[in-house]
Amino acid sequence: MKRGVRVWMLGVVALAACASFTRAVRAESDAEMFARGVSALREGAYDKAITLFEGLADRGFAHPDAAYNRGLSYLARVRAHAEQPGDLGRAAAGFEETLAQRPRDRDAEHALEQVRAEVARRSAMRGGSTQMQARPPIAQALVGLAPESVWAAGAAVGSLVLTVGLLLRRKATPAHRLAGLIAVPLGAIALILFAALAGGARHLRHTTSQGVVSVPEARLLDERGLTRNAEPVPEAAKVDVIERRGALVLIRHGTAEGWTLASNVRLLPR
Amino acid sequence: MTPRRLPAHLLIAALGCVAALCVTLSAWAQNAPRMRASIQPTQAEVGEAFIVQMTALASQRDPPPSNPKVKLPAGVVLRAGPQIGPHVEASMPMGGQPTIRSGISVTWQLQAQRPGRFRIGPPSVEFRGRRYETNVVEIDIVPKGQKPQRGNSPFDPFNLLPQLPFPSMPGFDDDDWPFSPKEPPRDPALSLPAAPAASVFLRSIVDKTRAVVGEQVTLSIYQYTRSGAPDAVDVHEATTSDFFQRSMLTPGTDPEPRSAQVGEHTWRVELLRRIALFPLKTGRLEIGPMRVSFAGFGLTRGRGTTAVRESNPLEIDVEEPPLNGRPVGYRGDVGNFSLGAQVEPRTADAGGAVAVTVHLTGTGNLPQSLPVPARTGVEWLDPETREKIEVRNDRIVGTRTFTYVVRLQQPGEIDLGEIVLPFFDPENKSYSTARTLLGSVKVRPGSAAPASSSSAERDPFESVATVRTTLGPVPARGTPWTDHRWFWILIAAGPIGVLVAGGLSSATRGVVSRLRSRQDSPARLAALAMGSARKAAKEGNAAETAVGIERAVHAWIEGHTGLRSRGVLRSELAGRLRELDIDDETAERAATVLGECEGIRFDPETSRERLSTLTRTAEELGKKLGRARGTKGAK
């Protein structure tokens, strides 16, 4: 082999080794930070734990267990009577993030319920509303009745039934034609309905983000930033984030829609 | 020859005239005001101001001199004046009575426009209706920049003033001099190519135009004065709402003035403000102008008017410190800091407290608070803060001391942890961390109940699961079906495909059927038959010609009337055609043509001429039948 080629190959090997080493160092660093956060949380050093788990999130490390521990860190501060405004909302955001990445996480579901119950209880003590979950618009409610994959499967089945019905209608025997006569409308209705729901779910997924209110209450504003005459959104409530414009975000909580400060909402990663 | 002698009487007369002249002159001299003129400095640069001063004194019984004037040579112009003030002198001759004279002191401010030696004057005054002049004064004007810089006063070129008392002129204070004899040191950094305003203007300067949030930006505002000592009668400070600010000048002290070249002239420069600004946000932040209303010598034209001057506004581009290398827990502190702490006492009872004193020292905007290591069972109360801030090398430096009371609820060896303060050092453009370990405190079990007893209160989160110590598996999330184009294509492709296939099939069948029917149509059959008849007629084949013509005629009749004429007797054919609304001629001709065909069929000697005639007749018949439009439907 020529000398130049040998040198080139050595360089490539060295570069690959460096890259893998760097990747290994980076992964270890995230895990180390997670471990330090766990130690801090166990020791009761909730501020340090919050700093470490928030630092992990800032670095783009998205993991349901890190998000869960982040939620626990905020709860630890609340339980230590050193609560800062918005801690319950930030804890709820951590648990929501866990569920977004691991939908069947029972512990995160339970923790989220407890947080929202506590928010509702405090609101009730102040004479405010106890309703944490708001009714979404009808279209969104319909789309949200089942996962997107269910609607997609329904559309596929409807398409199949319609196709078979059309084929049967062309057969000579009356029985086949009758079967086709029934299958065609059924299949068409199923296809149109489920395809629309699947398309709607996809549209929502692409055009809206979700977030959790991380302040005691998020006041709804108009486009100019002036307060609207609307109920504020309570802490720890899950909202749809529709648009961002400068320091304001357009959110929807149930049927109520309005602008609020971006700092009032903790966005959930998609 | 002997010289002639002047007659004695002539001599006496001459002497008398001289004496009279002397007496007159003496009397005139005694009645004239006592005047003298001076100039300072005696050397100046082109464009630089210099002073010509004159005093004119008379006896106290006389009216004071007035209307002073000075003759100016070409190349010298008047800048200001004459400024006239009262002047009194007293003299005590040896053994005599004291003499007091009073009059005026006049000052002109001049400048030369070219180098050279100039004789200025003589200055003059009016006294008792007559004009009196005093001495001429001279000055050397050198080109700009060539005047030797002297630290000494122009009154005292040999630096004797510190030793000798300087006789001040009565009625004329040093402060009244419009131009201080001591020239401030020059600062080339303050030079400008041109003055934005006459006589006085303000100028704002910053030490940097790009900074990160929290980094010190030093703002200096200077007052440039050309001449005189204008008074600031109204001051509006520069707006710096996007900054936290701290003055860097010690109150009560005036910084030393300097001089600077502005265009062709030397101006006096005084520092009005020096402020440390710390940006509070990112973006292009504005420092507004400082506005001052001035009144004073050479600046205003009349009483009660002021000249308003504004400094230049400035913009600073501010951005966040870099993301790369940012430590965990960074709160936005910018500077260079160090921490030290003391904890006293190191033992306490449960429910008691210890004092933690933290010293934060450094350069920059010292943080107002510190991130304390809060943990369960350790309660940090709000601190008491003391600070000592000063300016060193144009930087804000200092120490801020935080004294915390820390309540300890749980007994045992409690590690207070450490205080960690990450910061961004703008000098080194890198992050660093100041930290101080607080150590442990031994907490004895106390008898008194803790101040905040959490056990008695309901813990709404006690059922929440504990911390997760490992990173578990994450369910794989594939791309939803609906994000794939093939999904939508497939669900539409089935029904659409069937519909399209069915449609294509029907269309194909229709086309085939139409093609077939076109092939079997009477018109086509007739055309084919006439074609073979014409060919046979050319060949002289009577039988074939007859067959072809017969086929064509029958096909025309069937195509236009529906009558299958092959089953109709030739003798009845014409009648049947008339019944079907075919005209007589055409009906007869049809029967005739068929008869002729029958005739020539078995006559092989039929001439070609006759065959072609018959063929033409048959073709005409075909056209007539086509135009005839007989009733269809007959069988």
C-alpha cells in the first residue's frame, strides 16, 4: 500500500476514535449529572437537584426518568416549605413530560393527579375555581377520543370494505351484488369519517405544541398584551400552545383561547 | 569776519516759549488720565486668544475716563470685549500725602489669524472731551502647534510666583479673567476634527459598544468650552433605563480639566459624568443624551437667555454570554468573583440557628443575592447585606457581605453544603465558578418543638413514588402512519382503483361494440359492394358487376328504409318503396337497376361501357336513396 494512502487511513481511524471517545464522554457526562441529581435529591438538597435536572433538560437530554426526578425535585421544595411560586406547575410539567415519553407510567400519572389535586385544593381555599381540566372544543374532543393510530386503522379498514364492496357490485350473482350494495356505503362512510379524524389528529399534532402553566395563574391577554376579561388558567393546567409571537404565546385551555407571557408556560417536548 | 550774536531779547523770548511749552505740557500731562496697557501672553498661536488690558485713572474729582478703543492691525480680530470695570489705585510718596486715583480697567480678547509680530494699539479713552492714547503693545504669533508648552504662568516666565506674592489688581479678581493663566494638560484622546456647536458642547463616550448582559460599560460625558466659564443653569441627566448604573466619580471632587484640539482651536475639557453601566437585557440598547442649559460669557446675547447643549446619544449592542461552556446553575452574573464564608457557632440545638457570613469580592456588578444550599431541615432566612464598592482602574470593584441566619430543625451532623456562584468573566471571555464550603454543624437534639413543624401538617404528596435512581428503557416511538405519504395513497388507491378499472372496462366494451356495429353497417357494406362492382366493370366482368351492384342497392335500401329488399319481388319493389315514402323516380330506378343487373348477369358479352354506365346509375341511385330519407322500420 502506498504511503499516502496508509497515512490517510490512519487519520480516518484516529478521527473515528476521537469521535467515539467524545460521544462516550458526553453520554457519561449526562449520566453523571443524573446520578448527582439523584444524590442531591436523596440528601434533601432540592435546590441543587433542581439545578442539576434543569441543567440536563437545558442540554437537550430528554428522558422520562430525568423528567420525573425533576418533578420530584420541585415537589421536594414544596414539601420543605420553601416553595417558590410556580413550583407545582413545574412539577406537573416534569410529570407530563414523563407521560409524553412513556404513556403508561403509572407513577407519573399518580404524581400528576396529586399535584393537580393540591392546586385545586388551594384554589378552593382561596375561593377560586377547582376545575383543572377544561373541556376542549368539540372537534378536538372528537379527535382526542382515541389515539391517532386508531383513526388511521379505521380509515384503512373503511377503504378495504369500500374496495371489496365495489368489486362485489360488478359480480353477476345477485347475492354478490347485494353484499356489494351494503358494503359500499358502509365502507365509504367509515373511510371518510376515520380519514378525517386521522387527518385532524395529524394536523393538531403538527400545528400545536403542549405546555403546562408554571405560574400560580396565567392571565389571558389580547394580541396587544392587554388583559382580557377571561378566567385565568390555573397552575399545572395542560394547555395547547398554538402560536408564538415575541414574548407572548397563544394558548388554548378548553374553549378559552388567549395570549399569555411565554415564561408562564413550560413547553413539553414533542 | 566775526560771528554774529543773537540779540538778547530774542534769546529771552525763546526761553520763555520753551518754558511756556513745558508748563503747558506739564499742565496737560497733569490733566490727562494716567494710562498703561499690557498684553498677555506675549506669545500665542494662530487662532489662540490673548488679552490686551488697559487701565485709565484720573483724580477722584474728575469724571472717569470712558469710551475705550483699541486699534487693531490687519490679521488681528476682536473675539470679545471690551469688558470694562472700575479700577482704583493709591500711592504714598515719601513724606507726602497719599494720592488716590480712580478710573477704569478695560480688557479686550483678541486673536491673530496669521503668524507674525503684531503691534496692537495704542488703546485710547475719552477724558474731559478729549481722546488720550497709551502705549502700543506687541505680541509674537506663531503657527499652530509651535508654541512652547510652559507649565508656568505667562505672568511668571521665570517661575517666581510661588515665592513672590502676586499683586492682584484691585477690583479685578483672578476669577474674572476669562481665560485661566494655567493651561490644562493636553489629551489627544479627546481631540475632535470639528466642534458640533459654538462656544460650548457636550460629548458622550463609552469604552465599548458591544457587551454581554451584566458586563460593565463605562460612560464618560465631557463638557468642551472654547472660551469663558459658562454656568450650567439646568441639567437633565442622560437616560439609561436599560442599564443598572453606578457613578464612578467621588461626590464633591472635580476631576482635573484637560485641553484638547477641536478643529483649529484648543478647547478646555471637563469631565462632567463617569458612570458604570450594566446592561439589563439583550438587544441594541440606547444611552440617551445629557442636556444642559448654559448661560455665561460669550455664550448668550442678552439677559435671561440660555444656550441648550445635548451630548450625542449612543447605542450598545448587548447579547447573552455564550452557551458553549455555560455551567449548570448559571444565573447571569458577569464579572470576576470570589467567595469566602464563616459559620458560627459550629454547634447548635435542634430548632436553633447559626450565623453564616459570606463575603463576595470581585470586579463587576456584584450579585444582590447568592444561591444558598437549601435542603430539607435547613432553613435559610433572608440575609443582612453590607457592601463596600469603589472604583479601581476604571472598574467597579468591591465586597458584599451576606449574613444569614440558618435554622436547623433536625439533630445530627448537618452538612451545610457549599455556596456555588457560576459567573461569566468578560475579560477572559470564559465561565468560571466561585465556591466556598460551609462545612458541618453539630445539632443537638432540642427540647423545644421546631418552629415549623411539618410532621403535624398533611403531606399531600406522601403517596408519590420516590426518586428514580436509574435511567429506565424508553418505549420506541415510530413515525405515525399518517405521516407517511403511502398511507394516504393506499387508502385512496383501493376504491379509486376499482372505480377506475370498472370505468375503463365499460369504456372498452363500448368502443368495441361501436367498432363492430360500424363494420356491419349497410352503408359500409354498400360501399364495399360498389367497390367490387366498379372493379368488375373495369375488368368487363358482367356477373361480378351485377352481383356488386345488387348488393349495394339492397344495402342502401335496407340502410335508408329498413326494408329487406332481397325478400321482395322486383315487380313489387317500387310499390313497397313508395309506401316507405321514397319518391317514384327513385323507387322505379331502384327496380330498374336491379332488373338490369339480372339482365347482365348472364350476358358475358355485355360491353364495358354498359357496365360502367350501370355502375354510375347505381351510384346515383345510392345518393338519391340517401337523400330520400325513407320511413325506417319496414321489414
